[in-house]
Amino acid sequence: MKRRIAAHRRRATSRQAAIRKAAPPFRVRYSCPAELYDPKSYSHVVEVEGGRLLFVSGQVPVNAQRQLASGDFREQVGRVYDNLETVLKSVGAGFENVVKTTNFLTNISQAKTFREVRDARFAHLKTRPASTTIVITALVEPEFLLEIEVTAVVPAR
């Protein structure tokens, strides 16, 4: 009887191993919401399912036609957060799901204004996401004064 149990366990183990090899432990989905421009060379959001970890590409201050929102820094920050909100909503998330932000500013003197706008967007939250702000010399378009990327976590579907 012990041999049968051992043989059965070996078969179950090899069957489980075959299942693990056949199906990946998680799924990754790349998407771009219809309300934003199609960037072609990257995705606005990457979902990891099985507990969904969302990696949102850096958003810049442009509208759905990829037109610059404004030359004003405060307005650019607002447009970027609007874009982030659109991307997060497109996958069933919101600012409450953001666990990390990475902020790229082209001028450190604008940091106070940036924090004011950011803090207003996250004011309704009990806790705030981790955040890194980096000052850089330029972005892909010289008129862009900032770019923000976020990582968010949501329950599995």
C-alpha cells in the first residue's frame, strides 16, 4: 500500500509539473485606452494578472491628439495627472491603487508647484504612494516640462 501511495504522488507531481509548464504562473496584458493617443512604440499600461501589478508608462502633458496642453507648468502637471487617471480607469484602477510614482521634472524650481498639484490629486487617500522625483535636462519634446510614471496594484479579476 505504501508503494501505491508513493507511485500516486509521483504521478500527481509530474502531472502538476506538466500543468505548470503548460500555463504561465501569471498573464501580462498590454493596453492603450481609446481616450488617449496611440503611442505605437510602447503601451500606456501593462497589467500583470494573478494579483494585478500595473506599470503605467510615463505620461506627458498632451491630449488625445498628442497636442501640448499648455506652456504653463501647473497646467502641464494637471494634464499629466488627468492622463494618469484615464489610464488607471481604463484598467479598473484609480489613484488609490498607485503604490509608486516616478516623477521627472526639467526644472527644480518648479518642485513646489508640482508638489501642490500632486498632493491635491492624492489628498483623498489615507496613505500616499512611494515617490521618486528626478530632475533631468530635457524630455523627448523640449516643451514637455515633466513626465510621470506610476506602478499600481489591484486585486486579481
